[in-house]
Amino acid sequence: MNRRLFYPVRLAVILTMAVGIYLPAWSAFEMERPGARPSGMSGAFCALADDADALNYNPAGLARIFATTLSFNYVRLLSGLDDGALADSRISYLQPFKQIGALGISWYQRNLAGLYRENMVSLAYGFPLDGKGDFLLGGTLKIMHQAYLDTEATGQNPYFNYDTTVLGCGFDLGGLMRITDHLSAGLSLLNLNQPNLTLFEFAESKVPLQVRMGGAFQQDGYVGALEYSWCGQDSRFSAGGEVWWFERLLGTRLGISMGDRGMSELTTGLSFHQQTIGGWGWQIDYAFINPLGDFAGLGFTHQINCSVFLGAGAQNKNIIQAQKLVKAGEQSRSRGKLEEALKIWEQAAIVLPGDRRLASRIKVLKKEMRDASEVKRCFRQGRDFEKVKNYVSAAGKYRRILALVPGQVGAVRRLKAVEAEIQKMSRRQKMLQEQKKQKAAQRVREQNERKAKMVLRKAQQALAQAEKNRNLKTKFAADLKQLKKQLQAAKKLLENAQSEPARMLARSIISETEKLIRKAAREAKKTAHKKKKPTALTKPKAKVRSSSGADQAATILSKKKKAAQERLRKRARGAYGRTVKRMLDIDKLKGKKYFPAEYMQFKRELGRIKVLLNNKDYTATINKARKMYIKLKKFEKECAAKDKARKAMPTNW
């Protein structure tokens, strides 16, 4: 900056601060970004408050700290300003006490390039209200000192005639409540007494009351927080998240806030953490703040915080004991005592709630216990299945064990034995199926042979009857000779186990023989008719019509009607009989079992046909029986296919 303009600008800054003493929006001792870790989450830290920054956000959170901590913080504010460096610095020391909370002391300074300075010394204490630590309370006593450093500029301003420094005392109050194992809520009242920091006895300049309230969620290294705060006439809503990686070695953060008068920002953060078993360690936090809205031109803000953990303090014995429990749990686990190891580790987790490695071990152990329980159950079920020779189900259980615990010796051994039994059963089942097929084929052959013999016997009887007919034997001798040769050929086919061709040939012989007999009968009738034909010398006798000729005609007509009715009755009974025969065949194929609904429908239809037959409605009986017979043939094929598929299926051993 040009040296000629340096003093006027400096004077303007100091005058602005002095005039601001009388304004309610004066921001002295209002630390907008204390701590790099809370800043990385845009200040949403009131309900979390589990490190040294709890001094500035919620003093009740000191009761959550178990390790003696020394923390250093530096932040360069508003890097866009080029007329001097506006920076905050802080040093904090925390000392926990056994079961009665923790004490915190901090020194804070805000400095503006030799023009203005704020100093604040804080003494805070946080303690639990119950033995479980579900309710925490804390308070902070703050001594505030404000100074205007540029004597040349203040000497020219009549407002600084009395003094250039002022001293005050403030008080903060905070509370925390654990709602569940992972959810907590917090409330803090900062500058509760609103101390008056003025350079004049007749004036008043109060530090405004700041109220913070919010909620936080924590589980397995994942943290989420929401917060709403207001100070005077300004309010702000903040949201932030934190994730820890690599067994709590690296932490990442992201936050956003929106407030009145364009006070909005987007923040990110990063942490490196290392801690030993005894509680000794260190942590470096970094935050990057990007102003938005009306303040976007003021530049970014970079913030660094370094914390050193000087042992576990009052909780050292408990933490060491918890680490011993962790080792004892590992020994129990190595001996296979999983339940004992889980119980020990859960006790250690009460003292070490933030130990992500221990939480991961507990999670893995619980899964192993569930798997072990499942393995035992599968083993028991597998042995039960083996006892009843249900080897397929037993193999499924052993494969389930190997999916949970690959290479499990007992499961591998039992699976091999069961698979061997399955192979034996498969071979035995195949042999049984082959035997069944052979027996069925033998039965079919024997049945065909019996049918063929019966048809051959009928053919032989038909030929013997034909030979008794002299007229046939005389006129159709060549045909009879040919039929006899065919009969001999059918016998040879039967001897060669060709039953079906023999039966078909015998049926053909019977049909041809019957045709010859009918043909011989017609020839004999024609010959007899020629012999009775009258000659020309003899006159045929005149038919004498009796007086009862009309009665005789009526009698003949009645006989014809009765004969036609009898033929129709026989046809109806035949059609009904064929339908009943088809239903019996379906019963043999277990049609009622496979298709019960269709079977009962056909049964009812058959009953209606029987009613028509009993009522002598022969024409309707014939028509319905024929239609039903066609449907039954299709239904019989479906039943046969179903029965064949069932027989082809392997037995469910």
C-alpha cells in the first residue's frame, strides 16, 4: 500500500472499531472459526464437542475427553485484505479427572497488524450428571482484554482520551445429552452475562449473547452434525460431515453454512491422527473456508490446528486395562472361545468408544459367531438327513458350510462321503429303472403274444368253418388255399417273436374268410332263386288276398319299427359302453390324481349320458357319447404322458 495512504487507512480502521463500540452488531470476542476441525464442518460442533475445541463451542464436551491434551491453533482470516494480517491464535490445555470430568485452560488472541488486539483467557470445566455419562454439563469463565495499539492514530482521536484498553469478564454455559448410542444433542449459551467492554464510563458496549443448538450422529468413523446459532440479530444454519479412513489414521470433512446478511460459506477439512496404546499421540487438522455471497471477495481462509495427547491422564488406568482386555479377547478368539472373546471386547469398547479397530474386530467376530452357529446347525441337519438316507439334502447343507467357511475339514469329508452315496444310489436307481423297463417290455411282449395266439385261433376256426361249406370249397378253392398259406406264415411269425405282425396277418385272414363265406352265401342264394324261377308254360298262382291283409301289413310295419328301435338301442348301449371303457382306461392311468377337475367333469358328463340312455333317448345318447369319446381320447393321451413322465422321474430318496 502507498505510504501516504497508510496512516489515513489505519486511522479509519481504529475509528471504525471505536464507533462500533456503540453499535449492537460489534463483533469483538465473537470467534467465528475457533478450531480447524469444527471449521472443516462449517462450525456444526455444538452437539459433537469431543476435543479441545469444546472450550469455545460447548464446555460440557470436556467431560468426553479422557486424554491430557495440549492444542495449538492458528488461522489467517480474510486473506483478501492487503492492509495487514488479521489472524487468530489459540493455545489450550486439557486435564481430565477420574469420573468427575475435565478441566480446560486456554489463551486466545486476535491480532490486526499492530493496530488492534484481543486477548482472552478461559477456564472451563465439564462433568457428567450421571454415572453413565448420558447427561453432561459445563461452564467457562473468560477474562477478556481489548487493546488499540496504534498510539499515533489514537492520539489524534478524541474518543481515546480516557484509555486505549479495556478489561471484562464473561461466562459460558453448555449441556450435552446422549439420546442413543449414536445420537446426541447439545445446547450452549456463550457470553451469558453479556460483558460490557467500553472505553467510556458513560457508554455501554456489550458482547452479545450467542446461542448454539444442534444434533450429531456418530457410528464407525462416520460423523454427521447439524447446528443452528444466533447472535444478536444474526442467525446461521450449519451442516457438516466427517469420515475417518484407514483405522482412524486419516479424516476428511465437508461443511456448508447459510446465514443472514450474506454470511454463507463452504468448508472442507483434513486430519492426520496417530495415537499409541497408552494414549500418547498427535493430530494435525487443516480447514479451508470459502466465503460465499456478499463476502466472497474477501478471500479464502486457511486454518491449522495441532494437538498433542500427553497420555491418558486420569483415565490412563482404565484405558490400559481396556487394552489388556483387547489382548485377552484375542487369546480367547485364537482358542476358539468366540463368545468369551466377544464379551471381553464389548467391555473394552465401553472404555474405548472411539477405537475404530476394536469396533471392526467386534463386527467381524459377531459375523464369525453367526457363521459358526450356522455351521453347527447345518452339520446337525446334514447328519439328520444322512440318517434317513436323504443324501441330496445332506450334500446341500455341507455345501452351505463350505460357502461360509471354505475348506472346513469336517464338511469336506462328509460331502465326499455323501456324494459317494449319491453315486451309488444313482447307479442303483438306474439299474432299477432298467429292470422296470425290461419287465414292462416283457409284459407287453407276453400280452401281444397272447393276443396274437387268440387271433390265430380265431383265424384257424374261421378257415375250418369255411371248409365245411361245400359251395365255398368248390368255387373258392384257390382263395382257401391262399388263406391257409397265410395262416402258416402267421404261425411262423409268432414263433419268431413277431407277435404284432402275426396278429395283424391273422386278423386279415379272418376278414378275408368272412368275405368268402358271405360271397359263397350270395352265390348259393342266386342259384336257388334261379331254380325256383317259373317257366312260360306254367302260370304263377295268383296271390289270394285275405281279408286280414291290412292287419298283416300293420304287423309287419310294427315289427320293422321294433327292429329299428332295437338296433338304435344297441348302438346307443355300444356308444355308452365304449365311453365307459375309455373312462376305465383313464382310471388305470391315474387321471383322477393328475387332473382331478377335468376327471370329475367327464364323470358328470358320463352320468348325464346314462340318464339319456335310461330314458330311451338313444339318438341323443349316441351323439353325446361320440363327442365325449373323442374328448376322452385326448384326455387319455394327456394322462398317459403325465404317467410316463412320473415313472421316468428318479425316486426322491
